[in-house]
Amino acid sequence: MARKANIHGGGAKTNINGLKFEQTTSLDESFTLAGYKIENHKVFYNDKEIGLSVPKHCFYKHFLVLRKIKQQDYTSKKWLPDECFVNYKSNCVYIIEKKFQNRSGSVDEKIPNCDFKKRIYEKLCNPIEFKVQFIYLFSDWFKAPKYKDMLEYVNSVGCSYYFNEIPLAALGL
């Protein structure tokens, strides 16, 4: 899942580290390495279109808008997934948020928001009959024992998490 990071970055050191982690874990690259083909956000396997890879604004432009879903009709804010895979076979949208940390800080407090974000994405996807799965991609920092309760909470609200890479099986493939 590694790709070359933007070396220009910006902001505080944790922002640079977070930016690098987000840029060096690529869903599209993982698909390509596993034998899938990506073309204009469409994901193909054995020449059959199986879904979409639509990060950030592409989730709206290449998925929701084409299905006549206007974000402002359902939510007060436009949330941007770090990565998103739309699986046509399972009619499921996999929202992937990446979190990098190398010391205590504000990221710790953002993790329990997964339930809220999942509900927001469900508001957008339910009218077109797509289920939503919310997945965190964590750096190794979150393996520390002090995150045990937080990780249990993530699972308890129907979200999931992985460290450093997400198995394609977790995306229904």
C-alpha cells in the first residue's frame, strides 16, 4: 500500500506526519497490486466493473451526484472520506478514515466520532439503498494498551479498524 509522499507538506509536525501517512497508504495502489484495474475511479476485476474508488470530493462527484443525491438535502456539512470504496456486488459503501499518531494529541479525541460519521454517510446512502461500513486505518501508535477501550468502542458501534493496511476481504472482495 505504499506510495510516494508529498514532501512539501505544511503545518505542524504532526500534520506533516499525518499527511505522509495518508499519502503513503493508497487504496488504489492496493487494488492495482492485487490485480484490479482502476480507470477514472472505476474498479475492474477480470474486465468487469465491480465498484468505485472515490476519495474526498470524488465520493460526491462520481457517486452521489450521479445518483441524484445532493449533500445539502441530507447533511449540514460536506464530510470528505480519506478513501472510499463502493462495492456494487454488496451495495455497500466502505468509508475509510486514516489516523496517524506518534504522540498523544487531538487525534485521540477524534476516534470516537466514527459512530457520528457513519450515521452522516448513512443519511446520504440510504435513499439509494447502499449500506455503509466505516473503517479506520490506524498507524501502529494505536496498538498501545491505552487505546483498548477506544478500539472496543469503535467495534461496539458497528465500525471497524485495521493497522497500516486493510485486507481487501474487509471491503467485500
